[in-house]
Amino acid sequence: MTTEIDAVKNCRGVGCPMNLVYAKVELARLEPGQVLEIILDDGAPVNNVPKSAEKEGHTVLEQKKLEDGTWSVLIRKG
């Protein structure tokens, strides 16, 4: 089963905390239950953004490392 993605935000090269701000803005545009795919750099971004999203009541569906070393994170809006 594949997850339908409603929005994509590319945050490659975006440092903390701006990638978190971009994630919040994109999630605010979605309806509850919709899914955001956010592309994050390795390290602090992929460690911090999913944790922050979960603290705000969203669900992290998947974290997958991509070939270029960045991460695809799927977040369902709570």
C-alpha cells in the first residue's frame, strides 16, 4: 500500500530552525489527515523536525534515507 502525498516541501540545504518553520507552514496549509513529504538534510534536521511534528500532534509515517544522503519524511497532519 502506498501513501498518498498531498504536499511536498524540499528543505535540502535549509538549516535549523528554518526547516522546522517551513514544515509548520506547510502542515498549516493541509487538512487533518493529509500527508506532507518533507525532504531534510541528514543530522540535526532529520532528528529535530519529526520529533517536533509529533510533539504538535502529527504522525510521522515514514523516514527514508534517499540516494543523495538526504531524508524523505512523511508526516500526517493531526
